Amino acid sequence: MNFRSDNEAPVNDQIMQALVEANQGFEESYGYDRFSVQFKSQCEALFECWVEALPLTTGTAANSIAMALACPPYGAIYCHEGAHINADECGAPEMFTGGAKLIPIQGDHGKICIHALTEKLAHSGVHGEHEVMPAVISLTQCTEAGTVYSLEELKALKALKEQYGLALHMDGARFANALVSLGCSPAELTWQTGVDMLSFGATKNGAMMAESLLLFNPKYKNQILRQRKRSGHLISKMRYVSSQLCAYLTGGLWLSLAQHANQQAQTFFQACQNQVEFIHPVEANEVFCRLSVDKIAALKQEGFEFHVWPGSQDIIRLVFSHATTADSVKQLIQAIKE
Ligand SMILES: Cc1ncc(COP(=O)(O)O)c(C=O)c1O
């Protein structure tokens, strides 16, 4: 029973079917296919604004192209210390920007501490041209700790963005999980809270290699297509990514898949909260909890798959996905309580 990663979950049947249907005959290449055009208009309807939508195959590409758009080589990108762009992308944002500097900010439960960021920005510029120039705030929604920034927390980041004239990027590898957790609209969670660009993931929530970068701020409109091409991410047979993204958004599929995943995590949390120490609030589909080393070994022995969090021996991460069954959650709860 797999609780290791939503990246290990299978592709949703409706999305797979859409892919099969998209594989009929010839179709224009490089983003001029029906599906890529449709994806852009679906995004515009959903987000209630103009959107430039770039179907991509990895979240790292989406994040890195976003950084390259908004940050000069001598710029600074402020993000949480545990952010994927800082901890898990092998320097891709630095490479794509031609050498920008990531400034990791601490903060509880995977969220940028607003006071720490305020302090950092207040001291920026004291070394003049000797230091990098503040350019981007990048936040992850849901965070790497499975938590969700509230709209109030996002508004505080927006205020800083505006005060310092920065760009605001959201890494939404699990955007759908955050959206259903908050119950707000896609517009409220993005451009209405100052987000200029969103790395909009679908892979973890039911698609196969289907990610995207959504641009809400037309300021970067002229650069984005060339940034994509020169980084090697203009996909010739784009229909195979776009058709998945269209199916993902059609009829609210993306929301029901995320709702299911979040619900499984909540069921687990509700059942175990009195026995187990939870490291972070359970707000979406990832759960971090402390178990004894013996218990961890026993669970593994029983066939439960999950990560022991790097750097610890007794903290595990459980990821609940669109494909996690209620029965497997029940079995996990029983095994933990035994
Ligand atoms: C927060 C976050 N951002 C981005 C990504 C995208 O990663 P990849 O480049 O592997 O698609 C991931 C995947 O694990 C992630 O968890």
C-alpha cells in the first residue's frame, strides 16, 4: 500500500481516455493544436482573467521558466528554505536565470515567515551594487510540509511584493489540493492575491507528465514564449500534454480528485490524532507524523510504503492521492493503532 508519493500514483482513467482520444490523426504542432488552444481558454474561464498558459512536462521547468521571466541574473529570489526550488531542483532556477541568488527564508510548517522576510527585505540594498537586487518572492501552495497559506497570509506577502516592486510566483504542484482545502476561487488564490505566475501542476493529482506555467501578468507576455523555447521546453507534440490538462479541468475533475486525496488525509488524521504526534497541521494531502522506530519498521514489514523524512529516524511522510483507497487508509489506521 503506497503512501510514499502522489508521483507514484497511476494516471486517472478519464485523463488516460482523453489521451487516447487525442491520439487520432494529425494535429498541429508546437502548441497550435486544438487541445493547447482549449487549455488556454479553460484557464481563462476558470481564473476569470487573461492567462498565458504553457503546457510543460515537469514542475521544475515551470518554476525555472517563471524565475527566468521575473528575475535578472543579478536578482534575488526569496523562498522558504524547504521550497522545492531551493532544496530539490539541483540549481535549475539559478541556471535558468543565468545566476540569480535564492535567499532561503525560515518559517514554521513550510511557510515563509512574514517577519523574517520583512526583516530580510528591510536590510536589502545596504551593500548597494555589491549585493543582488530583490526581484521575486516564490511561495509553495500547498507547502512542502502539507500546509496551506491562508488568503490573509497571502495578502501579507502581496503587501511586501508591492512595497518592494517584486514579482510573486506560486509553485502550485499541488494547487488543486490547496484550492479545495481553502474553498476559495482560483482567482482569489492567485492574481487577486498578487500572484503573477503559477506553476500549475496536474501530474501528482491524476495526470501523466502534465504540468503548466500560467502567467497572469501581461508584463512578461513578450518574453515567455522565447524563454520556453530557449530552455528546450517548447514541446512539438504538445497535444499529448494539453489533452490531459483539458480533461483534468473538464467537469471539475481536478477538484474531485484533490478532494478525495485531502479527505483520505483528514480521515487518517481524525482517527490517529490522539495516538500520534503530527508534526504539521493536516490541511491537504500530505501528512507528517512521529512514530517509534520499531513501529516504522513494523509498518514497512506489513507492506506499507512511505518515506522516513530525511534527517530524522522517526518522522514519516504519508502522501494521500487521488488513487488512495478508503480501504488502504483504514488498514493503515488499524496497523498504527495496534
Ligand atoms: C512543491 C513541488 N514543486 C514542484 C515539483 C515538481 O517537480 P518535478 O520537476 O519533478 O515535476 C514537486 C514535485 O515533487 C513539488 O513537490
